[in-house]
Amino acid sequence: MLINNRRPSGEGHGEPDFQVKLNWLFVILAAMVIFGLAIWASIDWRS
């Protein structure tokens, strides 16, 4: 029963899992962009 219940659930869970990975990728990318802009701004301030 549990295995039968997990099989259809696993199919539906495949997409959200991929979305979660994509969300993490966007979060990391956004953090890197913000960090890079902060460093770029500080370098601009120095010169």
C-alpha cells in the first residue's frame, strides 16, 4: 500500500523537487549578484 501510494506521489513530487532546486539556484544566483554589486560599489567608492 505504501509503495503503491508513493509511486504516483513520486511522479507528482518530481516536478516540485525540480522547482525547489531551481528556486535554490535562483536564491544563490541572486545572493551572488547582490554580493558582487556590493563589492563593485565599494570598489567604485574607493576610486
